[in-house]
Amino acid sequence: MKKIIKSAFVLAIMALTFTSCEDVPAPFDTNYNEQGEPSNVEPAGDGTEASPYNVARALEIIKAGEQTTDMVYLKGVITNIKEIDTNQFGNATFSISDTKNSMTKFLIYRSYGLDGQKFTTGNEIAVGDTVVVQGILINFNGTPETQQGAKIVSINGKGDEGSGGEENPGGETSGGLTIDG
């Protein structure tokens, strides 16, 4: 009887040993796709509206122990929407990545919608949308994210018309409208 109990105990320990490391998270500075393979997205952008940081560059800044004190621009694809508050605060918390299939994410924390407007319907953004966000990059208890109060500047290339529109090489601007020349 003791041999059966010892054998069962050894088998249980072996099963536990081989299955215990199944769900270990990857470091946030390595960009992975859905197949679990590293995707080679090079850090890019200088944080301006014309050249927003990509997620890889924002994570590089946070990993270096730096935070921004001024608002910067960050571009990515929405991969997860945690919450959209349409009642009291009118803000949203969601994650963005450099590509639709990337597993590396950057948290956009309690951001407002286009032009800093409150979210009212909850369908202003969706998973798969490409957004440019203006906010302050911080490391909050080990989580790279934007500080509360960021705002979305553009969704799928359609942006805040009140800021003069997006750049148009070869065109001229007049009263916030871009005229192709």
C-alpha cells in the first residue's frame, strides 16, 4: 500500500513540475505576435504629431527609466478595450500595439475621445482601429501607460479638425482646411 501511495505522490509531483511554468508572462520590452514569435518592430517616431512614437519606442523610453513630462504623440492599433465610461467620466481605458497581431501592448489609461471630448455612446472606438493619442508616458507600478487625461487625436486617419487638420505635403492650409495644390 505504501508503494502505491509513494508512486501516486511522485506522479503528482512530476505532473505539477511539467505544467507549472505554462503561463509565465513575457517581458514588456519584447514584441510578440499571436503565434508567440518575436516580431521585429523597430522603435520609431519622435513623439510629435507628424512623427508619433510607435509602441516599441514608447516601451523603450519606459524601460530606460524615463517618463515624459510633456504631452507626446503615440500611434498604435487598439487590441483590447478594458472600459469605456459613458456616464460619469466619459473616458476609456484600452491597449494599443504596433500591429494588429502583436502581443506587446501599451496601456492608454482613462483617455478622452477626439478633441478631448467625453465618450458618450461607447462605440467611438473599436478593436482594430488605428489611433494617435496625445498623452504623458509614465511607468505606473511597473505598467507602461499614459497618464490619466490623454486624448485621441485621430482614429483611422480621421482626426481632430479643430487643430488645423493633418499635414498635407504639397497642399496649403486655409482656416483649418487643407487644399490640394
